[in-house]
Amino acid sequence: MATGRTRWHPLPGLVILSLLLIACGRVAPNAAQPGPSPTPQPTFTTFGPVTPTATPGVPPSPPSALALGDNCTQTTGALTGGFQVLKRVTAVAEGSFDRVTFEFTTLAAPVAVTPVTMTAATTPGVQDGSGLPIRMAGRAFIRIVFLDASTHDTVNTPPKAGYSGPLDLRPALREVVEVKLAGDFEGYLTWVIGLSGRACWNAQVLSSPARLVVDIPNTLSVTG
């Protein structure tokens, strides 16, 4: 007669062995899992200074040139290296523009920077020191002031450099009609460029030797 109870039957040994093998093959929940593969990092290449590619038939630009850009009102820049003693002033025609160049001899001195200011003017202004009016040709003018510069050596005794060129140039160019010294007083060296009409200019500061190069278009001037 059935009693309703479930009789327990012992498991065969082969079944017990199979269960043990399955349990051993499982990974414990707290076991360390291998992490994801690291994300590849980007690589960077550092480039040195770019050397301009030479163009056949075109001469390379002078070294250490600082273009001050086109301007019609005021330009500022600087000569560097020491005290600047004027050596040469030239005014020549260069195709579609007239070029005025101020070349200097650089002397070792505590002053290492010579600021330069170029300003457009309707009159040539007055002479430094005396305050007398400057008389020169031109219908418009560019006034150039060099600070800590001179026509003579104020650093060394005896002097090692000096300017012996003309103080008033009349090149009779299409745009530049006169270039005149307006002052050499207490470290301020001033020159004025007389123009045939109002015009913009482009200036560059060059080194070896130190120069200020001023280019004035001789075909696009605005008269009046």
C-alpha cells in the first residue's frame, strides 16, 4: 500500500563524478576577470622650424627681416642689438616704388632696443632741440623717429662709428622728393621724408647690418 512518501534513491557514482567536474569548471563570482584591451593612444610628431622652399629665379628674403606692414598713418618697430649709429641713407627707385634705407652701425651698449616710429604728417614739423620749422619739399611727409640712436658714437671714446653722409637728400624720384635730417638730440634721431603726394608705405627692419627700409609706391599715391 502506498504511503505518499518519495523514496530517496542513491545516485550512481558516475553521475556524482560528472557533477563535480561541472562545478570545478565554473569560475568563482569574485575571481579577477581580465580587463578590456587598452585603447590605443594617438601618436604626435614634433616638427622643427619650417624652411621655405626656394623658388627658382627668385632671390631669398634677407635674414632676420621683420615686415612692419603697409600703413598710411603710423608704424612702430624696433632695431635691436645695441646703440645704433647712423652709417648711410639712400633713396632710390625700385620699379613701382621708391625705397629709402637707413643703415646703422650697431655698438655694444646697455641699451639693446631702438624703438622706431613712423608717422604720416601734412607738414614736416619742427627741428628737435631748436623747435624751428623744417623747410623742405613735399606735399605730404613721413616723420621717422629713432630712440637711442645718433649720427655719432656716444658710447665709445674715441668714437668707433659716425655718419658723414648728406643731411639733406634730394633724389628727384617720382614719389620721394626729399629726405632730410630733422634732429639728433638727446638720443632722438629724426628724419623726414617729403612726398609728392599722400601715400601709404611698407617698412621692414633688417639685421646684419641693422637697417630700416621704407618702400613708398610711386604709382598709387593719392594727391591732395
